[in-house]
Amino acid sequence: MGSPEREPERYPQEGPQHRVTIDRPFALGKLKVTREQFEAFVRETNYSIADRCYTVENGRAEERVGRSFRNPGFAQQNDHPAVCVNWDDAKAYVAWLTKKTGKNYRLPSESEWEYAARAGTTSPFWWGTSITTDRANYDGSTVYDGGNKGENRQKTVAAADFNPNAWGLYQVHGNAFEWVEDCWNDSYTNAPPDESAALAGNCTRHIRRAGAWNYPAATLRSAYRDSRPGSTRASNLGLRIGRTVNQ
């Protein structure tokens, strides 16, 4: 887990690279949770969503009143990923889904997320060492390791766009960041040796993975990790569900 020291545009928080043993079977949603799915949760539970979200509009990123997963500052369809979802919203969604289905849904741990995103690969992206905007949705005005510039869509696309990785997961690189369970630590020193989430550290902040439509190419790498306060709702931040699979 993590990136080797020679990986281009590596960030210090991606190390030290270390071995993790996955001791229990788990599943991840093949798609990020969509607007339609999140809307069903909100309507069924009458869940209160604050009418406030960090958006990028007119070249400025700031928290705006009147923005939410229903109105993130750009047009979306029901099959786009739900964004403007904070960590508590994500936890509430998986709790609702668990109660509704009787299955143990949850947020994935950071190690589960990276293991599944890589799908057996060790390269920066599951398909290899370079990235283009016909493979993922990100800020195409940026390049990675000498690659070419591409389209800058400036919004999300459908959650099933682009090809899935070898294990059937769509958009582990780009479109919208995904919350995971773990508290923030600025390195993997003393990280869990198994698939457990890190529940010590700065637990006012939680880790997000995958990169997003308005982020540079390097942040879509499998090893990239950063954090936000758990209260953050942003137009580039959603979730993917995990589930413990009974043996």
C-alpha cells in the first residue's frame, strides 16, 4: 500500500510504502453512489441536508448558500455521482442501507479502497503509468509525467462513464472524491497492518480518495490521499459503499 518513492509527483503522505494483509472478504460498489440513490435515502428518511456546499463558480471556490447535492453549481443527471455529501451524510446513508437490506454496508477502509482500486496493479493508475481525459474526468489542463493536455469538463459525468478496472469498479480515478472510514494521519507510520480503518489520529478529518473533476491529473493516482474536515460538503466529494461479506 502506498506509492514508491520514485513514483512521479508523489506526495509525502503516500508513504512509507508497506504491506497490508486483507483478512476478511469485502465488497465495494461498482459505482460511486448516484444522485438518484442518495435522493431515495433523503426522501425515505426525511434526512436534513444543509443548504450549503463548497462549489467552484465563476472561477472561485467557496462555500455557497443554496447549494447541495441537488444543486452543486453545475447540471447533473440522476446517474451522476452524488456530491456535496459530508462524512456524516455518507455514514447516515450506509446506516440506512444496512437497515433497509439487512446487509452490513459501511464506508470502506482506506486499505480496502486502495487494494480494490489497484485491482492487482502497482502502477500509478490501474491501466498503467499515464493518464488522458478519455480514461477519466479531471482537470484536463493539467498533465501527468509528460503526458498531454485534454478536455476540462468542469463538472461531473455519469458514474458509469469510462471503462471499469479489472475488478469491475468504475471511476476509481476521478470524477468525484470518495470518503473512506479512516481518520487522517499524515503518513502510514503505525498504520493498521490489516484491512482495518485507522481510528486514531486526527479524527476531525477523514480521508478521501480517487481525485475529482476539478483536480489535477497527479491526484487521481491509486496512492493519492488527502483529507477534509468531516463536516465538509463540496461539489467534488461523494462516496462509494463498502460491505462486509459473510464467509
